[in-house]
Amino acid sequence: MAALKITKKHHKHLNNPFPPSPTSLPFLHGTLLFSSQSLPPHHLYPLGHDFHLSWSSNNGGSLSLHRNSHPTKPLWSTLPGRAFVSAALADTEVEESRGSFVVRDTAVHLLCDHQTVQSIRVIDRFEELLEIRDHDFPSGFSGFDLENDFKDSNFPVLLITGWVLSLDVKNKRFRKSGGFENWKFDFKACSSCAKYWVLFDQKNGDQVGFQVKLGQPNFEFGSRTGSSSSSPNILGKYRGFRWRLRGRFRRRRLGFYWSLNKPRKIGMVSSSEEEMEEIKAKEPIEFNRVCFTYSSEGNERFYGFGEQFSHMDFKGKRVPIFVQEQGIGRGDQPITFAANLVSYRAGGDWSTTYAPSPFYMTSKMRSLYLEGYNYSVFDLTKHDKVQIQIHGNSVKGRILHGNSPSELIESFTESIGRPPQLPDWIISGAVVGMQGGTEKVRQVWNALGTYNVPVSAFWLQDWEGQRETIIGSQLWWNWEVDNARYPGWKELLKDLSAKHIRVMTYCNPCLAPTDEKRNRRRNLFEEAKKLDILIKDKHGEPYMVPNTAFDVGMLDLTHPDTGSWFKQVLQEMVDDGVRGWMADFGEGLPVDATLYSGTNVYGLIISGEDPISAHNRYPELWAQINREFVEEWKSGRVGKQNEDPEEALVFFMRAGFRDSPKWGMLFWEGDQMVSWQTNDGIKSAVVGLLSSGLSGYAFNHSDIGGYCAVNFPFIKYHRSEELLLRWMELNAFTTVFRTHEGNKPSSNSQFYSNHRTLSHFARFANVYKAWKFYRLQLVKEASSKGLPVCRHLFLHYPDDEHVHSLSYHQFLIGTEILVVPVLDKGKNSVKAYFPIGETCTWQHIWSGELFTRQGFEAKIDAPIGYPAIFVKSGSAVGETFLKNLRELRIL
């Protein structure tokens, strides 16, 4: 019954520069009902060896999850008298334009926002489920597949069963709740129910798994005087509860439920009897929205949600979890206005990101994440509660225990996976990003040698050649070296390797038709088309995805032959001597594409992977193929070649989802504007670095100087020299120190532009080199514990309230170095905050001044070349860092 509508906006040339926010279900405030005859007033239910769930009938009934070692600190709890499971059936509309997406709910056909708790029980073995199946999962309530739903559960499990209900609901009530004024409703009132269960099981000593599953809707209730096997007598079971309430409070509390105790049969009341019969005739009907609601505290801060660029704390916001382009401007003006005007929603907003994750941790040491890849929205707009809205008829996830943020990150990354240790060469010196061909590389190499710049690698994005399009010079997306642009390619790589400098290249999962490219040796697009490993459109033809000035085919990463074919492409690149690459894109899979995972052997579309879920999963599949190649290549080396870290491969990418840290080796933050602005400039690069670090992305960095320059008639963004210098200072304290010329190199100041830029680049490449010894320690720690190299102060000072208000202002390297970057034009000083926590003295590296007082701000001079950097006085890391700076003649 529910529809998925997909609207393409790729080629619309004049758009609303202020597009409205997408609509979704508002915060649902259903009532919780239970029977005093079937549930005790208070009870503790054991949950594995380390946890328990408590039930209390006070104030309408509530649940609370605790670790046995912390019986007074709830890890998760429901609101007294309020439903914690709700369900809906709604239409979805997805608007798409060149990698930008907006997902919205339109018509709502069915809403069950009230809930009963029928039973809570501990089940010790799977056979017990089979014994009670006929009682708790009667005929007429399909949708429960016990063998499949419980296959990953660890017994004993805790099972909560009951009903979600929709009764006597009026449109007026929704209008009062906010957000429904302009919505289309195709019902006047709705009376229906569905069976649900919630399952909890202990996964390990610090994690509890949870599942919520909904049965199919039933549109007829049994009355108090009788029921059928498919319509259980809900009303009679709750008479005892009704009579415990008194007077006006009772009527107000139950509201819709009051009328249920009349001995009558209630059916769904739709806008017409014909529509009701039409809905009932369309079998099977399944809910496609699940809402999971639980309590929060008013002063609780929420961190995480993957790589986020505008905010660190998300309390008070609705956070959508969907992979897409981050946007151009993301709310910064006037560029967002201009980007939206010329391309639909191209400007993005504060929530758009390449690498979201359905995970958070809070200042109260609570943490939760969702499994699977469904579109979800975390609604944190209420001061006392959280509601997760999931597109689907079930939800699965984990609740984490930890005494500190670092413990929560360790627990989370233990489940999703951690990155491997980076090879030493990638973190030893500068990664020089440039273009121009063989002769240009040799010229810049000589210049860097003159300035004594420590260089790890040259990253050559244009290795596959450039072509002219209507918007300027662009790359040929045909992943082989262009010998006309890079003559003597193998000799160049060999000469650089002799000086311990590696060469890195560029690729992505898209292939451009190359009929017009004269010097190509292979036509990868045609090869992939012939092998039938490109995503398809609704007609079964290769889906040509619009990308800037040309259309491309996109690899179907769910096809079993795609991985081996693309690994062979990578093998040819590596055989030439390449030792690393940018694995770009991954965020743009169209949601109406036909994938191998959704078709059968005859090419017919079947009920397979949800297209929106496939979209969120795609960047993980892209990372997995690249990572598998790295591991397979290493295992194929023999003897000393296998052990030599100088020969190790590495790739970096921007798109990701929850499990990407397991597959990706290194991340970068995508295409920031070449600006000082908050949402998409240098400040957002710091926020993205720190938010991703709290979400399991241990190794991340940004393009030095930003990427996106703009030459609109009245709106111009060019990289200034000052911005470039300050970004060099910032990135000297990230995992990788890498430059990028940007999308318009001639409009931007470059590291090689003049003596000042080259000198500054050399200075901070050496600053970066000076803490390599500590970086190696942190890389090893990240691989074993999941802790990021660059850390928000919350990670180590969670009890300091002032720390919670910090976003891009300052950050830690490990625990021993404090960085307070200059992120504003024309500024030559900053305010440094010294947190409350462990007793230590912070030493300013340039002046040697000591700061012993905790919980205060100090104004620090920070002219260009001398950013505000502090080390813990007397620490081994601090002393070694200062010693190295002196030896490199920086101090």
C-alpha cells in the first residue's frame, strides 16, 4: 500500500534557493497500557550475566536497563506511562539531484502510536519460543519468523510482547502536536492494532542487543464479550487497570482508551467505506515506520552520528542518517543560496554528510547504535526523551555500557571493527597533492628539495588524463595512466621511490564512456557493460548517472563479479609502482537503481534489498573491495617484501557508514569550501574531524586549504594565502598532512605559489614530522582500541561542563598535545581553555609559558607561523616533541 516516489532534479536549472526542510513523522506521544493481572507492580528480570531489566508500574509503567555493577545508573529507560514502540504506514518521496538527496514522508495511511505491554519474560532456550509460539503469535498475525529473527540472539533472552494501537485518533490532535498542518492525511480516524515484540539479549560484558519487530496490522478488534483467533480480546485484559484510576485523571489519562470498554466491535474508520475495503484487500499490509522512544535528561549532550560538520552536540535537533554529498555551503551564505539556485539542493544543510552513522554517546555515558542500513532519524528535540524513527518494520541495535567516552568508543569499535595500522610512509611527511604531468611533478619536487620539505608521497589526481568540458578541465574516469600527460610514468615512479617517496593516484566506482579519448588502451566502461556489472535503470539498461558535465556508469558492487574485475584494474595500477590512491565517491548510488542483490538469475526484479538501504550500504562495499585488494596484495608478497612497511599499500576515502572504519584504512573529509565560514569552511573541517573521531573514524584529515572554489558572476570564493597558511598549521596536527590544489587551481593560492607559501609549507611539514614518534603510538592505539588520533576534549574531560560547549575551538592529539588553531581571517590571537581534570601543567611550545590553573581561558598570541600549541609539561611526549622541534630548527 505504501508508495516510494522518486523525483529526479538533475537537470533543473532554476531552483528555490531556500528549499524547505523535509517533512517526517512528528514526535509521537502515545500512551502505555498494561494489565495489573499479568504484570507485577515491580520486578527485576535478569538479562544474561551482567545486566538486568527492571519493570515498575508506577505512574503508568516503565522499564529500565541496568548493568549489575551499576544498579542505580540506567543505561536505557522508558518514560512512565508513555509508549516506547510506535508504528506507522506512510508514503516515502525521495528527491535526487547529482548526489544530493532529500527523504520525506508524504501521505500517512496508518498510525499506531499507543502501546500495551502484555508480557515480560526471560526465555532460556530457543525451544521455549517454539513452545509459546502458538499462544503469542496466533494465526492472522504474520510477519514473525522466529527462526530467522532470533538466529543471532544469545540465550537467555528477555522478551516483551504486546500490541501497538490506533484508536479514536483525530486530525485535530495531530495538528496540536506540531508539524502536521500541511500534511496530506487519507484517513479521518483509524482503529487498528498490531502485535509487536521487543527482545533484549546480552552480547558481551558491555553490550545489550535489542530488536523491535512488528506484525501485520489488524483492522478489527475483539470486544469485551468475544474475539476471534485473529482478533484477540485486548479490552477485557485491561479492565483491572482501568479501575485503578479515579475521576477526571482517569478519563484524561486514558483518553482514547476510555471508549474501548463499551461492549462493541470497532473497525477502522477511513475517509470512505470503499477506501477501507481497498486497504484491507491489499494483502499483505506491513508497517514501514517504527518509532523507538525512551528517556533523556534535559542537560544531556549527544555526540557522534558519524562525520558531522556543523555541530558537536545534537541535543534539540533531528538528525537524519543518510549518505550523500555534503553540499556547497551547507547554510553558509551567500554560497548556499547560489548553489541551490543553479542546482537543486546542491547547497546542502547542516545535516548533510558523506559519512553518517546511526550511533551516539552522551554526556551521561549512555550510548546506542542501530544495526542495518535503513534510513533513520534521531529526534532529539524534546528535553526529556529521544525518539528514533526507522524506515522499515523492524529495528535492531545495541545499547552500550561504559564509564567514560573512551570506554564507549572501545566497546563500539570492538563490534563494528577498527582500521589496520597505517604504513609508516604515509604518516612520515607531506603528501603533495598536485596535477600537471611528469615535468610539472619533477619541477615541484626540485623546489620542495630546495626548501627541505619532508615528502612522503606525491598524490596525482590527474594520472588518468584531463579533458575539457563546458565547466572547465575535468578528469577522464578511465582508470589507467594517460601516457600523453605522464610520459615516462614508470621511470618517474622509480625515481621517486629511490628517494623513499611514493606515488598515489585516484579512482572511484564510476566509469565514463571514453569513445572520444584517443590514447586509451582499455575502455573500462565498455568492459564493465559487457560483463553486466554496472547498475541498471528500470529498463534493464546501464544507469547513466549525471555527474557535473558528463554522465557515468556506476559499478554494481553487489554483483559477485565486480570485485574481482575491479581488483584487476587496481593490480595494473600497483604493478606500475603506485602505492596508494584516493578511493573517491561512494555516496551517490541512485535509490531507483536496479542492483544484482535485487534481481534473480533471469534478470527479473524480485523483493530484494531495499533501495535506500542499498544506498547507505554502498560506501561500505566500496571500501571493502579496496581493502580486500590491499590485503590480498600483501599476502601475495613473499619474504622481506611481505614484511617491508615501505611497500605497504594504503587508500583513503570520504563516503562511509557505520561499519566503514572496519574496511576503510584512512578517511578525508571531502570538499570543504575555500573559506573561513562555519558550516563548510575551515571551521567545519575541525568539527568533522572531531565528530567522526567520536564515531569510530580514527584516521581522518582534510584537504589543506579546502577544495571548492567558486567563480559565479557576483559570488566568488578563492583560496587566499592567509587561509592556506592557517590550514597548513591546522593540518600539521592531523593524521595525514596532504595538500590539494582544489577544483579551480588557478584561482587558489597554492603551496608552491611563492617563497612565503613554500617556506611555510616546509616549516609545518617539519612540525608534522616532529611528532611522528607520537603519531605512530596513536596509530597503533587506534588499531587496537578504536580511539582517534585527533580528539574532542570531551573524550578525556567529560565532567568539565565548559568542554561540552566547545566545537571547532580546540582539540587534543592523543592526551599529550593541545591544539588551539586560528580559524578566523585577520586574527593573531586565540582563547585557549585549560580543562578541569587530571592535575597537569600545560606548556606553550613557542614561549615556554606554563599554565597550571584549571577551568579557565587565557588569551594566547598566535601570529602566522606560531599557532597556539601546548604540551603537558614534563611528559615524555612533550619533551620529545620539543626536542625534535629544536633539532629541526623550528624552535
